[in-house]
Amino acid sequence: MMSSEGNGRAIMISRIVLLLSLALASTAQQGPPERPLPPETPDEVRLPNGKLQREEILKSDYRRTLEDARALAKLADELKADLERSDYNVLSVGTLKKTDDIDRLARRIRGRLKRF
């Protein structure tokens, strides 16, 4: 009884090995999966005034980024002054709000810079 059970396991294992090797061989023949090509975008979209749309967007983003950077620097200076004025175990709600505003401005600037 023991030998037929061992023989059955050996046959089952050999079948599994055969199936795995066939699966690996078929995937090796297929090659890498095809990636879809990104949709083509027109290079030069012009606005009604004749200017390039991309250039105008970049200029606008640059102006807004400068404004946000100025506000960020001002908030950082205010935060530093608030922390220097406060005691080591006291933190005001206004100080926490400034840290949230700093985080929001930094994320906005980072998002604009990563866009193009």
C-alpha cells in the first residue's frame, strides 16, 4: 500500500513540474507585454491672440508660484517669531494654523513645479 501511495505522489509531482515548466516556457516565448503609447498631444496650441498656450500657462504658474513663495516665507518668519515668543510647553492654535498654511502653500508650489 505504501509503495503505490509513494508512486502516486511521484507521478503527481512530476505532472506539476511538467505543467510549471510548460507555463514558464510559454511566457518566455510571449516576450514582454506591450505598453500602450501615450496619446499624442499637439506641440503648438495657440491662443486667439497668437501666443502659445503652454507659454502662457507657464508664465501664469511662475507668477503664482512667486506669490506663494513670498507668502510662504512670510508665514515661516511669523511661525519662527511665534515659537520664540512662546514657552516650551505652550503652543497656540494660531501657530498650528500657520503650520497648516505653510504645508498647504508648499504643496501647491510643489504641484505647480512638478506639472511641467
